[in-house]
Amino acid sequence: MSENCLFCGIVAGAIPSEQVASNERAIAFMDINPATRGHLLVVPREHATDLRESAPEDLIAATLLAQSLVGRVIERLDADGANLLSCIGADAWQSVFHTHLHVIPRYKDDPLQLPWHPTSGDADAITATAAELR
């Protein structure tokens, strides 16, 4: 647990939250700044800055909890789909530096738009980048 971490405070019960589900290694609660109705956060109980530092067991537990919640938001909130998002670093929109997954229900007419609009990439650049990553 990190003393100054908002999510560690929520996990410890020192900061109130609308907890929705949990397992041995992760908890899920409502986001207080929801992108859409039903927006949830799934956080490992153990503090780590982001998924690069999280124990594999914590990531598995958080992902399985998120998977069950995707089903719930689609069934119980009549969502048309869901986004599962993890932001890693301030430049990638991470604002709380404790590993977390956003479960964002999507509705046909919701106003949420991601800033990325897919367009065809340069095949040579894609091949070169793949080589860097192998």
C-alpha cells in the first residue's frame, strides 16, 4: 500500500467508494468521473504504478474481474458493448498511478469518442517497427 495513493485508500476502506465486485486480489468500484453510465475501475489490491510493475497474479485477477463486469454492464445496463482500457503514463491519460483497468460501457448514441481514428499505416514502417519489437 502506498500512503498517498487514492486507490490504495479505496482498497483499504479509508476512502469511500461504490464497490461493485471483488476477488482475492482485485476490487471494482464506480468511477466518480464516468465517461458513460456504469463506468467502473478495476484495481489490484496490491499497489503498483502501472501494469508493467504489477505481479502477474494481480493482472490475471483484475482481468478476470473486468471480464465478468463487461458481461454485467452489457446484460444489466443494456449496454451495446464495452471498452477495456489501461492507461500507462501521464501522456497516455493515466491520472492515478496505481494499476487499474477502466470498464467503460458503450451505448449506440453515447457521446464518448476516443481521439484515435484508425487510418491505413505505412507498410514499410509497420514492418520496421515489428522488427524492433521482436
